[in-house]
Amino acid sequence: MGSQYAIFDCSQFVTFDTSKPKYEKKLRRDLSNLGFKAIKRKKEMESVKLNYGKEEWHEYVLEMVDEEYMGNLGFDEWPEIEEVPNAIKKLVDVLREYVDNEWVDNLALIFIDYASEDINDDEVDREKAASHEILDVLYEHQYDQVLIMNIVKS
């Protein structure tokens, strides 16, 4: 049920495949415009994070760096399903656009509250959501240790 200490925490990632690399660049730009402190590509990520998610990563991996972002998923910021924090709504709108326009394939949104050395020791919820269900799934799983949501076109 998880080890005694976290090797990292408060991290969020998006991973996907695309046959058109221009969409990776466009998504990096669009995510940067949402106010994250940084958007890191796979080659810029810490090895501990790369190793932790190695079974989950697709061709492209972007880390949306902001230690405070996960707070948007908490009850204080998101007490009712209808009261979606603006930061969450904007992220979901961007991801929905990429999935629904089929600019990317196999897109997964990954939120990690805290990570043990081995992902198999952690409580991981894997969910599949149509793009119009992203907010519902996020709200339902807002207190998960690790949420891996595979998003498909509505």
C-alpha cells in the first residue's frame, strides 16, 4: 500500500502519440499558455519520474510543472461538480480539442499526488473517459494517489 516515503509528488503529465510532430509543439505551446511554471519534454524530465511512469508513457510525454496545481483537485477549490476551477477547465478544454480533432492518439492525463519508488506499490486508478467525460472522471477521482486517465474522442 505504498512505501513510507515519496520519491516525488504533486506532478501532472500528458502522454500521447501523433503522426504529426507539429501537434506536440502546438500542445506544448497551448499548455504553456495555461500558466504552468514549465512544460518539460521527456528529455528534460527527471529520471526518477521517467522511470516511475515508463510503462505508461507513449511516444510523447509532457510534464506540466506546477507544485500547486493539484490543489485545484481538492475539496476547497472544487467542492461541487459544477464549480470547476478555471485552471482545470482550461486544461480539459485544450486536451478535448486535441482528442476530438484527432490531432493526437492514445492521450493519457496522469496526476500523481505522491509516488513511491515502484508504481506497483502505489494506489493507481486507471480510467478510460470519452472527452466529454473528463471533468466527471477527474471530480470522481480527485483524491486518488495516482490517476491515469486514457481519453478517447466523444
